[in-house]
Amino acid sequence: MHGWMGQILRVDLTAKTWRREAFTEEFAHTWIGGRGFAVKLLYDELLPGIDPLGPENKLVVAVGPISGISAPNTGKTVVAAKSPMTGGYGDGNLGTRVTEKLRKAGYDALIIEGRAEAPTLLYIDDEKVEFLPADEIWGKGTYETNDWIYARYGKGAGVLNIGQAGENLVRYAVIRSMEGRAGGRPGMGAVMGSKLLKAIVVKGSRPIPQAFPAEMKVLGRDDLRAVHALDQKSGWSKQGTTGVLPWCNEVAALPVDNFRRTHHPEAWKVDGERLEAATVAVYGCPNCTMQCGIAMHDDRGRESELDYENMGLLGPNLGLFDIAQVATLNYMCDDYGIDTISGGGVLGFYADAVARGAAPGSLRFGDFKGFEAVLTAIAHRDGEVGDILAEGTLRAARAFGHGSEEYAMQCKGLEVSAYNCKFIPGMALAFGVSPIGAHHKESWIISYEIQQTPRESYGRDKAQKVVDLQRIRGGLFEAIVSCRFPWIEEGWGLEHYPKYFNAVTGLEWQLEDFWPSSDRIYALIKLFWLREFPDTDRKADYPPHAWFDPANADTEGPIAGKILEYDKYDSLLQHYYDIRGYDRRGIPTRETLERLGLAAEARAAEAFAALS
Ligand code: PTT
Ligand code: SF4
């Protein structure tokens, strides 16, 4: 089999054993890699109802057929497990040297089971797999941990690690890698922590088997240059994702004060231009042609790498407009290994709950020192409030009560990213139907919606666009596993990806050949959720209540007095279900499942809930 290493490494931390398992060509062609492999493995192997933070949960690290090859931006890896945040399927995607090293060690995926007896570093080097003590780094932040690992294994090693938040089972702890990479928003770092797994270090030296290596070498070299040239022309990587902040502010889509407001006159103080002016270093994932990891000094002189999500949620969403302070909270999230989106969402929610008298404490929007203290308490689960907030917004709202769930900005238990959709129906739908809880990564429809459609429309075209984008972003890119930014930010055509795929696998797929696997992945993720929540219905695909609450409408600015409407949203959701072939509860119909080759999986799901 070309294109895949053909092996999965299964590691049992409890028994300290490991074994290699071969997979079939049919498995590879059906699930492709990355998220496809992850959801299939987790669906088949996890019993419904298990504790995501118990030894029964499994962490899957999976790459795809084009991951790690010499082509634009292929340094990405998927990390997945049952999510401690949502209780459903969870995953994330991060740039790391593990991508290439895991393949060169001979694997397309890693399944980590059980729970170690003591803090452990898992070391993989070609044939070798070792369970090493990690006591020296347990309790340390991700930066110190990374340095410790580099000092022992060299800078070229692939590293995934967690900080104190993962160790302390903060439900939105992420996995970190390299200087500024982070992934696994729905608590993948907490899953590592629950297994007492501090770090994974991977080295490998085998070639990645390719059907047409000479052809791929030329193609890869030319395309790396071509995407880099596009970036030089566009200047995108000078500000990276943070360039979008002024636009969000202008169109009233910025989260301000726990999403209460949508724009702010001081937003310019924390935008991409300010970051560009303060840049001290630029980092990127392996094989990147357009590095977007732009770092500046925080207010203590430490390098902090900022993205739009981090700026928006740790800045305006907390009423903070000093970019060095935002960089400080961002540095803390990175070092503790806390997801910046959920971290910013939780802090904003808490300040809001205090202001409305629902939660104890004195934290106020704009109180930088207060946010620093609360973030530290969360990472260590210090005190009652730190412990409650470490559970995420939804659980915290339930603990605080007093109606605070009404302004908990989350879907399915995962905090929404930095797009305030009070009056952006299509983007609100994208959050609602994101398969891992609120995340913009699946379908960033917002710019198309605001620039090319009537904003107030709830038309079927918006639901179609959400599906189209999900197929590309959450299906294609998460399965072949490659960064999607060349396509999004530099207009690098999608037709390039089947070329890479065919050159390494020897297959002759066109772009449209990827859509069935993409739909299959989404349908199986739905079945995963259904098994966990048999009573689920369409309400699970609704965005936060605050976006429908007339009392929460802006009082001035471009969307003054406007807010989403429940009945219209519901019809938009129905369009989405119709296009996807899902029933009125949002479950793929039997016919859809059979069409996607999921009859066996459907039978397994049927034991838990009736399919229509
Ligand atoms: C991603 C989510 C994002 S999405 C951001 S900023 W973004 C936040 N980054 C965090 C961070 O940083 N530190 C931290 N402690 N927590 C963070 N949480 C947030 O995590 C990321 C880039 C970005 S930057 C985006 S959009 C694109 N995402 C891709 C994706 O999802 N798939 C894909 N095939 N390609 C992508 N390319 C881009 O990658 P999650 P990274 Mg991240 C510091 O993981 O869980 O998916 O959440 O991976 O290597 O850092 O690159 O405006
Ligand atoms: Fe990584 Fe950014 Fe480059 Fe994508 S564009 S590969 S996220 S550095």
C-alpha cells in the first residue's frame, strides 16, 4: 500500500505494553486518515457512557496520507478522544514535528489506552517504544517541559505535551507542541493528564512510501515555492489571523464583554496592525510556506504567539484593550496548556455572572490582574471558583445557577470562538452544527455571508454553504491532514490536494471523490453523539440562547435592535438536515447511513436509539 504506512501503534499505559496493528487498504480508502481514522477507531472501541477522564477513554493521534510529505503546510496532526468538555466526539488539529516523525517511525496513528501508574513520557523511536518517568517535568508548564525534552532528545524530535491544566484535569486543557502550537480544544490535554501522560516524544527515520516519489518531489518543491510567493504578494502572514479583527469590529461580530456587545471603539488597540508593529518572532508548523505564528513580548517580556481567536477572547471579550496584557493572558494559557477560546469564554462568562450577581467574587470586565489571578486558579483548580470554572462554562453556569446558563456562550458544552453571531444566522448555524461543539474551524461562513448575501436571510443557500465548507474543512483537510490556510488565505486551489494524494497513494481520485468520505465522517460523528446521548434532538444543534434574546440586542451600531429569531433559525437548521439527509432530530436517516456505507455502524447505534 502506497501513501499510508499501513500500521497503527497501540500503547497500553496501564500494562506498559504496545503492539503494531496493520490496517487494510479498504480501511485506508474508506476513512483516509486523521479525523477519519480517529472517529472510526473511537466509535468501534469506546463503550458508550465511559468517563472521558477515566482509563477507558482512548487518545488517538492520527496523521493522513499527505501529512509530513514535502508539500505546502503538511505538518499537521489530529488528536482525538471522547471529550471531557462535551461528552461527545472531540478532536483538534495542531502543527507539530510529530506529524512527520510518526510516519517515519512507521505509523499512521497512535492509540493510547489505560492509565499510567506514575507521570510518564512515552518515547517512540522507530522500532523502540519506552515508558519513561516524567516526575521531573510533572507540575511544569509547557515551555519548560518542551525545553527539558529538547535538551534530552534534540530540537528535531516530535513532541506533544501538556501543562498544569492538563495534569489538573481542566476540562478544556489542550495539547501543545513546538513554540506556539496548540490543539484539541475539547479537552484533549485533560485526557492526556488523566492518563498521567505528560509528553509524547517521537523520532523516526524511515521513508514515507510514495507511489510516485520523483513526481511528488518536483510537485512539492514547486508548490512550496508557489504558495510562499503568493504569501509574499498578499502579505497575509505579517498579521496572520489577527488581520480579521478590525473587520469583525466594523461588521459588529466581535465578542466584547462576554459577547454582550459586538464592537468597541478601542478594538484597534488589540488588532493585527498593533501585533505586526510589536512582532519579535514568527513561528510556523513544519513545511509551512506562510507562517502565521506571530509573537510579541507580553507585559513581562515573554514571547507570546497571538492568533485572532486568542486576541478576541482574551482581549475585548474581557474588556481588555492593552495588547501586552492580552499577550500575557495568552502566554499563561499556552504555558498552562489551556485552550484560549474556552479560557477566554470562561473568564468572560465569570465576569458577567459576577456583574449580574449570579456568582461570588469581585472580578470586573477590564480587570487584568483579576483575570490573571482567576486563570491561575483555574489551571490549578485552586479554591471553589477555580475548581468550578475549570469545568467549563456550561457546568459552571449550572453550578452558579440564577439563570446564568442564558448567557453561557457555548454549544454542546464547548465555548464559541470569537465571532459574535447575534445577527449572523449562517455563522450561528455553523457553530450549532459543528460536530465537536462550537468551533469555527468546520465552516467559517461569516465572510461569505456578510459580504455576499443579505445578512438577515435564513435561506437554504446558507445551509448549503455550511455543508460545502464542512466537507472541505472538516472532511478533506482533517482527513488528508494538511493545513487549510493556503486555500483560505492565499487562494491556493483545492485541485492541488488530489494531486498530492494521488502522487503518494497511486490512486486517481478527483476532488469530488473525497466528499463521500467527508460525509461519512460527519455521519459517524453524529452516531457517536447519539450513542452517548440517545435522547438527543435538534435543540442540541442550537447556538447560545443569548443570540436570540431581544434584551441582548445591540442598542447602537450597525445591528442595533437586531437579534436571531428562533423559528427562522429552526427552518435554516431544517435546510441543513435536508441537505445532509438527517431526520428532524438531526440524526442521519437509515437511508443516508446505508448510502455512506455505515449500515453496520447504524445497527450498533440502533441498540441505543431509534433511527428513522
Ligand atoms: C484551534 C483553536 C484555534 S483556531 C486557535 S487560534 W485559529 C486557538 N489557538 C490556541 C493557542 O494558540 N494556544 C492555546 N493555548 N489555545 C488555543 N486555542 C485555540 O485553538 C492553528 C492554526 C489556526 S490558528 C487555525 S484557525 C487553523 N486551524 C486548522 C484546523 O483546525 N485544521 C487544519 N487542517 N488546518 C488548520 N490550520 C490553522 O491552524 P484546535 P496550530 Mg490548533 C497558540 O487546534 O483544537 O483545532 O483548535 O493548531 O498548529 O496551533 O495552528 O485563528
Ligand atoms: Fe501552521 Fe499557520 Fe503555517 Fe498553517 S499557516 S501550517 S497553521 S504556521
